[in-house]
Amino acid sequence: MGEAEQPSDAPRAAPQEPPVGAGIPQRPREQEPQLAPWGQPQWGPSSQPERWGRQQWGPAPEHNPLAIIGFVCSLTGLILLVAGAPFTLGFSMFFSAPLSIGGLVCGLLGRQKVDQGELSTQRGLAQAGFVLGIIGIVLHVVAVVVGVLIVALFIETLGDFGPPDQASAAATTGQG
């Protein structure tokens, strides 16, 4: 007859419970990045997950260099005129006027390029450069007029304290 099973003296193992997540299909694990000698992850071409794919970038955005230059020049000219004049005794006005004029011209040309359809962006920046250029030029003219009036009043005031001329000296001494 066949061999009969003999009971073993070894303790019986308790029935095993299924592992957590059993029955749920598992995705295959992606390859972990290899660490370079300095500790930075090193991604190889085959280790990058396929689902990311290649980034699809659109065309590079258009820039309007005349608008940018116009805005920067106008703003710099205005800052030099308003904030720099008291500290440089008015010498910053020699730089602020050309910057404001250049900003006005570049802003106008940048705005025209957008209006003609050559470029499609940054019309507002060009407009801001144009307007700031006008403001800078107007303030520059006002500053020059005020400066000339102050110098004229100063010279007139100095004339009162100068040496007396002979006609006024004779009138004060009673000689005629």
C-alpha cells in the first residue's frame, strides 16, 4: 500500500494573510535615478519615464525691442530729472532730456510697429514709453524755465549789493 502520511511533530504554520494591496494590479516600478559620485541624480535617456513624453513648446514669444527701449529710456530720464536733479545740482538734466526724447521716439516707433501688424505684442509698453517721454520733456522744459528764472533773480539780487555807481553815490552824499 501507499505510504501513509505520518503526523509531523513540527508546529503548523498559521495561515498567511494576503499582503496589503493584493488583488490590485500593480504598475511596474520605474527605474530609480542613479546617484552620481557627488550625490546628484543622474537620469539617463532610458530611465526617464515614457509617460512624460517631450514637451511641446509653442513658438518663441514676440518681443518689441523698441517698446522696451522706449519705456526704459523714458522712465530713466524721468527718474533722473525728478530724483537726481536735487543731488546733482541740475546736471542730471543734461542726461534726462536726451533719454526722454529717445524714449518718446522709440515708444512711438514701437507703437507704430504694433499698429501696422509687424508685431503683435507690447503695445501698452510702447504707449507707456511714449507717454513717459512726453511727461519727461514737459517737466524738463518747466525745470529749465524755473532754473533760468532763479538764476535771473539771483543775479538781480546780487546787483543791489554791488559797488555803488557814481550817480547814486553823489545823490546820497548831497553833491550834485
